[in-house]
Amino acid sequence: MRTENPDKAVDTIFLYPSSCNDPEEDVICRIDNPIMTQTAQLYYASQATAFEPVANMYAPYWRQVNGAKIPMLSYEDVHKAEWSEPRTDVYAALDYYFENLNNGRPYFLAGHSQGSNLCYIVLSDYMKEHPDYYERMIAAYCIGDSLTRQYLKDNPHVKAAQAADDLGVVVSWNTEGPANKGRNSLVIAPGAIGINPLNWRTDETPAGPELNLGSFLPRLLEPGLDELPVKADAVLDLERGSLMVMNPEFEKYAITKIPGFEQVEPVFGPASYHGCDYSFFYLNIRENARLRAEEWLKRN
């Protein structure tokens, strides 16, 4: 998926989240698995479209770890699998993009969940080998998978976002409710840090719903989003390393409330808003991308 006639000054490279949830597929899904390709398009519609008014879009298909097999794997097994075919596919897509499509434009790197984990691999490994490409990165939105202090220590060339308009940084958060405190979550690692997408602070200053430009819910069976009657608030929990939505009205949107996903509570906890990391703050992400793009173009 890509913009055929790029007319924006900046690009976005989007890596979709776990879209292959096929119990009949191997641990690494095929590039043409129909469940993956169809689900990836739904995620594009509910997540990547936040960037469309700001940037030309590039969203390659890539082999990924089968979501149906992840609960049966250790963290180390998943990590090893992501460094195999998923990594080589993403690197090949990036090589093609930079050599044939980018034309020297600045760009955003964006992902969600497994896609964000691949973004972290790209930042730590691929970009280390391609500093000329890295210099043109406006920001990396690695949402729905933890940015950790250890990762930043291991990769000193990678910087975490500290404000709404800093450049060349990683923007990250994982959304959940208070009922998840003390519970396991696959996407919240020890030492996780983040930024609040409503007030763009990294401390525990609460951000009320009046700062939210619009909260949405992804449609499950067709592309698109439905606007919610209430807007999400947000506050960082620095001890846990997550972004808390405190309004109990949102508990009905937890991932465990989605039909067919009730069994993932041991994996994500009872109040995980993992599926809404983008949609709860959709318009704020769009406006932030616009701000960062304008800032990059002004400085360069």
C-alpha cells in the first residue's frame, strides 16, 4: 500500500501490528496469507490514516510472527522469530523505499504492537548502518510496544520524545485502565517509558478529555473508525510505564471485551486498551505529526 502520486513534503512508513492470527499457519506467516493481508488493511484504515493528511504513505506487506502462536511462545522465542523473516522483509522494503521512492524527503516511521517492535529493530540495527537515512527521520511513532530504559541505554543514538515538537525521537505509549495495575501485560515491559499524547509531557501531570481532539473505536469487520461519545483522558503511570485512561466509562472498550478475545486476559490484563492505542488519540496523533513535520521543514 502506497501513495501513487506523492504530493506531500514528507512521508510515513507504516508497519502494521499482528495481523496474521491463523491457527493453521506456521509461526512465521506467509507473505500472501489472506488473513494477514485483509486484517492489515483494516489496521491501516484505523491507524495509519491518522498520518494521511500530513504525509505520503508507504505500508509494505511483510512476513510476521503469527499472532495465533504468540501465546504458546516465550518472549525470547518471539524476539528470535522477529529477527528472522520479519526483519529481513522489513529491511528489504526499506531498501526499496529509500532507493526508489523517498527522493530525499523527510519521513515518519510508525507502527503498532508487533509493527512497533520491528520499528525498534529498524532503529537499533538498520538505521545504525544507514545514518544518512536516519538523519531525515522526523520521528518514530512506536506505539503499543514498550520503549524501555535498557533499550535506550543499549542504543544511545535513539532518543525518547520529551515534548510535542522534538525531532528524531521515539514517540511511545501503551494504553490501559487502572484495573491492569499489578497484572501482566505482554506489551508493557520492565523499565518502560512513554509520553502522554494529550499534553505531550513525560511526567504524571494528568491530561483531561478537553485536550482530546476526538476518540474513536476501530471497526472490526470493515475499514474505518466510529467516533465515541466521550473523549479519553490520559495520565502516565511512571512506575508501571503505561498510559492510564482513568475514566471507567472506557472499560467496556478493553481488548478482553471484544467478542472472541476474552481468553487474552492472562496475556494483556483485564483493562488493556491495546487495540485503541491509536484510535483513542487519533486526531491528536494527526495534529502532532503535522506539528513535527512543520518543525522539521522549518529547521531544514
